Amino acid sequence: MAAPLIELQQVTKVYGQGEAAAYALKGIDLIIHQGEFVAIMGPSGSGKSTCMNILGCLDTPSGGSFLFNGVAVEGLDRNQRAMLRRHYLGFIFQGFNLLGRTSALENVELPLVYRGTPAAERKAMALEALKNVGLDHVTHHTPAELSGGQQQRVAIARAIATRPLVLLADEPTGNLDSERSREIMELLQSFNQDLGITVIMVTHEEDMAEYAHRIVRFKDGLIESDTQNKARP
């Protein structure tokens, strides 16, 4: 078997000190291989969001080790972690986080601007990403001119425009109705199956988690269970 893409080894996360110390993660082990689709679930305060922030290089462990493609992320400085995010990770959030006065195309181009991609190449990559989510006909529309489902599709296009190795989705269907939610999940599933993008998704919704290969459940800062979804190959 190939080496893991992501490996957490006895990872802890502590907020505060002394008597005020609170353990969000209490020593978790997690392995994710390239091409997997993993759903992370658990009640509020279970540690799942803290884990997601660490996997997205938005936070660092207090203890233990986080290996990304064999590199110890906790040993990287802030700029190196930013480079890792910029070149290997894509993010989808529940709240869309689109710039209100900016067109769909310009919103999708934004991470490519940060990466320093030349303008012509940047536009072509953004257009391709919008085409992949079925929105190449709304390139000049602002978020206010789009439905909630369309806004989330733009957010997904923005996340995949950089052609990331890993797509991190935090409650991607939380603001959508059931039909739009299914559309978004089918998109994520297609990126995973057709493009080989590793998808890691936090969700409270059991029916959305069913799209994943694995379901990892957190409770009280620990991994309570890690099971294969028998309905998915």
C-alpha cells in the first residue's frame, strides 16, 4: 500500500494553561490515503473542527505529529504552511465567503492571484473550474445575482481552480435545501472519483456523510469510530 497522504500521530490540541487548560484533541491517530473521501462527524465540542483546522494548516498541534505527504507540518514556519495551503489544499466553507462586489469569475481567480499565476492562465483556469461546476454561463454575475446553490458552486470552483491535492469541506451543504445539497455532494463525489482529489468533509448530516468512503466520528476530543461506508466502493 502507498504511503499515507495525511497522517496524524497522537495529535493533541490544548487551549489555555494550567487549571484553565482545555483539551480539544486528546491524542488522536488518523491516516488518510490519496484519493479517499472521508466524512468527519461528531457533536459540537467533539474536536472535529479543531482536527479540520489542523489538517488545513490553519492551526498547529500542541503535541504529536502531522505528516503531509511525508513532511512534518509542525516543523514548518508560518510562511511554509501558507505555501502548503496555497499549492496543495482547497477549502469550501458553509458560508460561501464570496466577495460581494466581485464577479463569479474574479472570485474563482482569487486564489490564483495569491499564487502569482499570470493573468491569462489565471482566467483560463478559473473558466475551466466554473465549467466543471456547470456555471460557465454566469461568469460576470455577482453573488447577489446568484442563488444559494450557485454561490456554493462558485465557492467550489474557487477551491478546485488551483487543482488541489486535497479538498477540505466544512459543512458544505449546511445552508442549502435538500435538492441543492445533493447536487453539491454529487459534485464533490465526481471530483473525488474523476479527478482523484482527496476530499475531507465535516458534516452533521448523516445522509451527506453517506457519499464518503469512510466516516470518522469524534467524541470528547477522541476518535470514537472509523468505519468504511459499505455502500461506496
